[in-house]
Amino acid sequence: MNIKIAQVVGLNTDQKAAQVSSATREDNTFLAVLEIASDDAFTKGRQILSELEDFYFESEGTISEKLKAAFDEAKNKTGEGVDFSLSLATISGKVLYLIGKGQVEVYLKRGDKLSPLLSVAAQEQLISGFIASGDRLLLTTNSLSGFLGSELDKSLSLPIENFEEEVGSKIEELTASEKKVPEGEEVKDESLPKVQGLAALTIEAVDEDVEISSLPATEEKKEEEQQIMDEQERATRPSFNVSAVLSKIAKAVSRVKIYIPQSGRGRAIVAVILIIIILLGAGYQYKLSLDRKVQAQFNQTLQEAKDDFNGAKGLASLNPNEAKTKLDLSLEKVKKALLLQPKSTEAQSLKDQIEKETPSILQQSSISDFPVFLDMDLVKKNFRATQLSLSGSKLLLLDPTVKTLVVVDLAKKSNQILAGSEQLGEAVFASLNGNFAFVYSKDKGVLRIDTSNQKIAVVSKKDSDLGGVKDIYGFASNVYLLDPTGNMIWKYLPASDSYSDKREYFSTDTKADLSSALRLQIESSIYVLKSGGEVLRFTKGVKDNFSFSGLPSGVKDPKSLFVSSDTDNLYLLDSGNSRLLTLTKTGGYKSQMSGGKFAAATDLAVDEVGKKVYLLDGGKIYSVDLK
């Protein structure tokens, strides 16, 4: 990832300074914005940033660990009682790490959308995600963002080469106007409040976007709701210091004893009245104290909910997995705030807003119209298929019942019958790889058909050991068979004028459970979909990392998946939930499309370049726009 950086810094004084720092070493860019108020603030701030830069690059550990350690080091270097605000960020490859505290903000501008990633007074929490080509980041003090106001978005739309000049000139104009004091009066630091604390870094990513695995979500706070419930329970339970109450009664009696009747009955009545008054006063004071505590807890919880909600909106495209985590936290916290103050219109309004914007933040869309791309009855009467295979701009379909193999040119919207029953025999699965269609037939073995001239070659004759093949896939001139019965993926390698005997794909030490395996897809890794929704990933014969993360809900009865070396993502046909999931190639959630046809379809193919999804449902191919 190539990074362009521009900076602006306003007027600094010995009492208050805002400064920035940026440095790149070995494809790792360190960024910092610091605002500090102390004696000799300018010199101290500059020294802190210089030392933080060295500390970060010289530290050991992962990038996230180093950034967090640098942030903690900054707190140590400023010392106790020093008022400072700080945002730290690092960009490694396409991955962004970010943390901050105090009066600092971070914004992401992606396309025409401006999103806050870090808000003023946000929790000191490390967030991360991936950036794309064309993204603009702004690390700024709150003073500068407030100074720019409605011009902030416009400023980020400027060419980065012009950002420093344009924003800097605005600051200079403000500085000049602030310095205009009555003749004869001295210009003092305190006379320039509006131009202090102005500093920012803007960063532009100028490289192609590639897949970046989302990073683990931060840990959620535990037992907080129970603490709130306990607080409410204590609010309804009287609690008094008996000795303090008795002491108050004794003092009150001594003050008014000259007015107390001499008779025993009169004294008793007065004593009871005094006790009641004192108890009521003590109870009222206790209630006021508890109300203040509950109000403080409510304010804090609601503010945290707002921060998480804003963070989720900012991370929606940057890191969907972490965006969902923050969205869940924001909803959880606003519900806790409503436990504290059930009648709060502000909390209820925030809850309604979170629920309303959840589909947009989680990039969930709904599809109602599924246009028919091709009715296979027009190709051959009663043609029915259950699987699609996409290579380039062509689709391959096999009908095992009428024993017909068809190739469809998506660009030309034309079709061609490649083979019939005589050539195919008991064919059950087919895969397209470039100009070659590979077919698995129970009685004829593995066949290769040249789509340009329809010539047929035998890759492997009928093999009695292959009794439970569930899928076939052609990739990089090789042929792969998914054999759950043999708990193996077999591969055939091309020779000079033929193919090798079948070979085991798995390495010697690899243990895999292929029982209930349904589908096979290959890019640089091999992906296997099992009927329960589990996806297995293997690279060079060894089991590799794949796990679902950040899904709005669990996978149910998936029918197929699609991934290729031409796609940035993996697509899962989650039939039981009537949706198409867009995932990273390691299982991280990115978006989903919902609609009835996703439940009925048996297979899919995705053209990311053409932004189309093709769905197969019996004799019809449907197409929808990829979102």
C-alpha cells in the first residue's frame, strides 16, 4: 500500500501545543497527533512524539501490541496531572490500527461517504481494519475539526497535495485576525484561544485493494448488567448508619429540651416526631446520593453506547467484523442505560436509531426481483441441472437425467451443447476450466472435453475405488475429485499426452473429516463445504485457517459456495436463511443479500468484475446485481 501524507499545524505556545508526527519504515507507517497543555508544552510535545516514534519501531511484538505499548508509554512520558490528548495509528500493508484518548478525532472518507472512526473522549480501545485504494484518513484535534466545521468534508476531497496549503491558509487568516489587539496592548498567549490546538494528519491510500483478514474483535465487558440490577435493588432497600442516626437524635433533643413537655406522654410524642423527621431527612439524603450515582452511571453508559455506535458506522466498510462487534456493544449498553432510566427519551431514541441503521451498517440488503437470465428449456426440452461452473465468461451445466452438457457464453448470451448421452454415459458432475470441461461419469471415468472443438479425452478410466464422488473441479490444468467415502481429495496431473494416476492431495500428516462433504471450490486453496454448514480450507495439502466470524446469525442448510482466483471474496449460499453471504477467504463477514430465490437455488456463480450473481434453480438461471 502506497501512502501519501500531508499535515497542518496551527499556532503553538509554551503553555499549549498541538503537534503531529509521521514516519515509515519497511512498509510500516507510524502516525501520531498530540495536543498537550503544560509548562514548556511545545518542547515537551515534540520530544514525546520523537521518543514515541523510536519506541514503536524498536519494540518487539505484533503491530497491535507495539501500538498499544507506545500508547501506554505516552501516558508515562506525559506524567501525572498533565492534560493531553493523543491519537496513534499505524498502517502496515493494507491494515490500519488505531487508538486514542481525549480531544482527538479520526475520520475515514471512502468515496463520497465520510465516517467517524474515533470520537472525542472515546474509550482507550484499539480498533483495526483494512483500507482500500482511494481512502482518505484524517487524524485531527477536536479544535481543528471544529474550526473546519462543515468544510471538513470538502477539505478531505481536495487533492492531498493541496490540503496543507488550503487548510494552512485558513489557519493563517484566523491567526492574523486573532492577533489584532488594541494599539499599545501586548499580545498574550491567552488572547489566541481559537488558533491553539490546531493540528492534523491526512493520509491517502493509493494502491489496489486486496483481501485483508479482519482482526479479532475486542473483549466485551462482563457482568456489567448484573451490577446495574444490583444497584437498582440497593436503591429500593433502606440502608442507614444506626449510630449516626442516634447521634443526630441526641443532638436534636439537647437543642430543644427546654421546649419538651415535662410529662412522660408529651416527651414520648415529641421524641417520636423527632425520630420521624430525622429518618425522613436521612432517607432523602440517601436517595439523593443514590440518584446521583445512578445518573452518573446512566450518563457514562449512554455515552459509551453512542461511541460504539459511531465507531460501528465508521467501521462498516473498513472492518465489517469489528463494526458488528461495536454495534452489538452499543445496543447492549443502550439497553443497560434504559434499565437505569426506563423513561429516558434520549436512550430510547438511540436504541431506535441503532435498530433502524443496523441493516445499513452490517451491509444487509434485500432482493425481491430475480430476473431470468436463461431458461434452459430453450436450449433443450426438460433440461434440469443442479450445479453451475463458471470460468472466465462462460457457464457450464450438466443434466444427469437427460445426459446433456451445455456451455453458456455470458457475454454473447449464446449457448452450445457439448456432449450427449453417448459421450457422457452416467455423468453426474462437471467443471469448467478455461477451454476444457471436466466430467465425472460413473461408467466412463473422468473425461476432458475441449469446448472449442468438442473433442473428448479420457483423464482416467472407471475406477471402482471411487464409489462416493461428490464433486469435480478443474484448476491450473489439474483435475480434483471430492471423495467423502474415501475421505480424500484426489488429483490428476497432466502428462505429455495424458494424465497421471490419481494421487492423494493431502499431505501425510493431514487429518480431515470429509463426511457429509457437498461441494468443492479451488483458488490458491481448496474449500470444502459440508452439509452442516462447516467450511474446510486446505492449502498445499495441509489444513488452513477458516472460521466464520461476525455473522449476523448462524449458517443454516447451505447448498453451495463459490470462490475462485478471480474473486476477492468467498460467497456462501445460505439457503436455510434465504441469503447470500459475502465473506473474506478466511470466513470473516462482509455483507449479505436476502431474498426468496436464495432459498430455492441449488448453486451459484459470481462475476465480481461484471457485478453479477448467477443462481441456478432447476431449468432456469437467474441473475441479480452484486451488492
